[in-house]
Amino acid sequence: MEIGCLSVSHKRAKVGEIEKIAREDYFLPIISSLPFQEVAYILTCNRFEVYALGFSVQENLIKLSKRLGVESFAEIYTGEDCIRHLMRVCAGIESMIVGENEILGQVKASLQKCVKKGLTKENLGRVFAKAIQVGSKVRRETAISKGALSIGSAAVELAERVLGSLSGKKVLIVGAGEMGELVAKAIHNNVETILIANRTFSKAETLAKKINGIAVRFDRLQEFLRICDVVISATSAPHIVISRQAVESAMKDRKRRLVIIDIALPRDVEESVRELENVELFTIDDLRAISEENMRRREKEVKKAEEIIERELEHFKVYLKDLGAKKAIVAMYSHAGKFVDEEVDELYCELSKLGVSEEVKPLLRAFAISLIKKFLSEPTMKLKLAARNGDFELIDAILKVFGDENAFQHSEEGMLKESKGIVKERELL
């Protein structure tokens, strides 16, 4: 088995292209139609990725890209490259805003969701757990996230660039979730008014209290479009939230321009809004200039992060190789352990005829276990060495003799399944 990843992100795709596939009711049935053993997916405002474990994984990921219609701008990683990519994602290196902290939480949430759905099990889960650990390590040991922007704060910076300043401006934030809160916290204190609109009014009230803003009813959105200078929309709605008709109606009662920044996926604002006079519509695609400037400021820290990732990847590869040996080792010890009690009982039966008491049985058992350990110690070391040298034929041979006759086809990157073999005598190990 091997691991692979299909990545559709801001690097090669526009927000509209990601938006077309970023619906669970659309992509999950397509993923399920392919023979993957385990799957996990990450979905953010500028990233859609599918991680899969199975046989012929690259071939099946190519099929997936074609069925999703993303083959012209998708990237596919397999084996070591896939694990490295996931570590880079968790470290914030692959983010549009390099070093942003939100991605680590998003990956954790994605993993939890996939585990709950039964898509991700121990093998892929182990890879994700390691990548998340590396992401945290990078943030602790480098300054990559120090003073980092987020998509939300980048949207605010874009608004400031467009208008020169937000001083004395009225800003409407649509959506009181995680992204909406990031936007609200990024807005400087010299903004005249911050309005928060959310379908659940209590959430709008909670956020408004945090940033000294004003909560407004979602069904009165059009009224507030008339009076605001900037609208930043960041809901998780699966449909259009701000229609052309609503904006067109609002613009009839105002002469000054309206800046709308849509950082939602799927997009909140109808695309044709940009055709209206005095309306400027921006999307995540328009944050690229800010992203590039942020990247230049963090180049030195990115190099440090990459060094950490390469070291951790090497450690993880050794760990995965050791897992390959472990299954064969457990099979050997388990097989030997099956006979301990039986042989000890037979030996004691003969000794009892000579008047030996039953108190000797634990000693006989300990002797048998010690003998097995010594006998198998050299084969154990050779199996560990074989795994580290990539000699998986030896491991498969041991599995066929002592364990599962349908032994895995091993590969350095695909050695992801830890043994669940039954060991009768745990003390053997």
C-alpha cells in the first residue's frame, strides 16, 4: 500500500475553480467510487485536498482528478512527497498567507470529521498526527507565525489599500464564525462603526461585544449595504448571500463607492456584482499581492521550517520502516508463544511423577520465555535491519511463514500499518 494526495489550491487554481468542487455532497460520492483503503480531506477557503491510502494510489488519484474535472490544475503527490506536503501544509508554508495559524486548527478539524465519518483509520490517522505535531514544532522553533497575517487580516489590509485608510469608515462584516472574527479583530480602532451580521443573531451579538461593534439582523442586510463603505463577507453558507439585486438596490440610494471583499468558499457574493457602477468586488484571488509580500518577509523562517520538516520526515520514515518489521516480529513471537503453556504443562506432568511440586511451574514458564527471547533475538535484529534497508521480501517471507499468508506488499512510504497480531504471551516482547 502507498499514500498519495490530490491537491487543488490557490497555487494553481482560482477561487471559482475550487468553489465548483468544494461540496461534500459532490466530492464524497466520487471519492467513494474509487478503491481507496482510507481517505482524509482538507477543505478551506483556498484549498481542497484528498489524502488516500491504498494500492495503485497514484493511478486512482489521477482518475479522481478527471472525475472531479480538476486535472489541468491539480497537483498529485505520492509516498514521501505526500507526507512532506502534508507537513508543509500544517506548518503554514503552503498557505496563501505564509505562517498563518488557522490552517493547523483546520487540519485537526478535518481529521476529526473524517475519523467520525469512518473514512480515516489508524494508518492515515498516524500520518496526520505526525504532520500536525510537526506543524506545532515549526511554530515553536521558528518565528514563521510571529505577527503573521490571516486571510481575515489580509482582507482588511486590502480594504485599507483600496480606500487609503479605514479611518472614519463604516464596515459591515457578514458572518460571525472563525473567519468573521479574524476580520473583526484585524480592523483598527479608528474605524467609525463595525456592523456584524449573522443568520444566528446571538452569534452576531457575541462577536459585536468582543470588538465593540454593533450586531444587526441578517434579514436587514440590504439596508446596511446602503450605509457602509466596506463589506467583508465570510460566511460558510453553501449559496449566494449577497445578490446582485440586493447590491443594485442599495446603490440607488448612495453616490459613494462600495468596496466588497468576499473571502468565503463557496463565494458569498454574486459575481456579476462587479459590473455595477461604483462597486468594487474583490475575492480571495485578489489577496495574492499581499500574500507574496508576506512570503518575502518570512523567507528566512520558511527555510528554518523546511529544515525541521526534512529532519522530522527522516525520523518518520525510520519509524514507518520499523513498523514494517514490527508486524513480522510480532508474528514470530506470537507463533512461539502459542506453545509455551502447552509445553510447560507437559514438562511439569513428567516432573510431577518425580515428586516436583507445582510451585516450579512459574520457573519453567519463565525459562521457556527466556529461551524463546534468546533464540529469536538475532532474527529480530535482522528483521529490523532489513526494514531499514528496504528489504521487504524478507519481512513478507516471515509473515507468510508465521503470520498473515496474504502479507502486505511493502514499500518504504507505504509501510503504514502497525501490527494487530495476537500475542499470547505479551512478556515475550
